[in-house]
Amino acid sequence: MTKTLRKSLRKFAIAIPLLALGFYFIPILTTIFIICGLIDVLRNDRKDLSLFSGYFLGNGLFTWLLSPFNLLVDLLCYRNPGVWKLEQFPADYQREVNEVLDIFKARKDEIIADIDANFGAGRRGMYVYQWYGKHRIDNVAEFNKDFKYIKTIAVSVFSKRESTSWHFGPLRLSLRILY
């Protein structure tokens, strides 16, 4: 038996009894979460077994638990095209995004050297300058500014030879700019 098969069997061995308990004790709520999760996951272009498994049994579990909230947000907000172009944002947003990107470009070597000094070889993580408006690392003075629209400034750190796995963002109330 392969490691992947064992892992899948273990996930199902946990999920099936939990679903059975959910349907037994709170059937309406369980049904609502399953329906909301299905609606939410079906928004993806790629619909295959790995998507459903990852969403309901893997790293998308938290996204699934937030699916009723996310679907409500979808109803109340503008339609999210999935991938935005900078030109689609209002001029004030564009100015602020360009200001932050210009700081990264101007101080790129210094930022990379600082990250290398703090993370070492082979380590993964996030190097966070601001987290939801709270200042964390203050060695780039320009990032200490209280921006009106940008609330988190961070660098995802991983090896050049490494790629991230497919993952789900739990909340759709915010947008990430990947540069």
C-alpha cells in the first residue's frame, strides 16, 4: 500500500464518521455546509477528484468551513473575476500598489539580503512587514507607513527549486498581489 493511498484512506476514515455524526446530531447545518461547500468548490475551473479531496479533506478544510460566509460575501460584493489586472482597480489603489512595488524594486537587494540572513538555507515561511495594518518588521522604513488600502506586506520565502502545492485562500474579502 502506497503512502498516498494510506493517507487518503485515513482521511476518509476520519471524514465518514464525522459526517455521520453531523447528519445524526445536526442534519440541517451539516446539509447546509455540504451544499455551500459544493457551490464554493464548483467555482473552480479544474473540477477533478484531487480538487474535491483537497477542498473537503485537505488544506481547503478551513475554506470549506467559511464557505457560507464567502458565498454571502459573493452575493453582496462585486463579481470577483479571479485574476485582476492592476488597471481594473481605482486610481488610488493603483497608486498605492505601485508605491509598494516601487519600494520592493528600489530596495530589492537589501530586502533579499535581510531575508537570507533571517531565514537561512532551505527554510520556508513568510517575512512579514505589515500584517493587517500592524507593523512587524521595521527595517524598511517605507513599509512603516499606514497605507489606506494595503494592509499586509509580506514576502513568501521558499527555495527556487521548490514550488508550492495547490492551496485554497480561506477568505475572499481580500486580494493578494503576487509579484
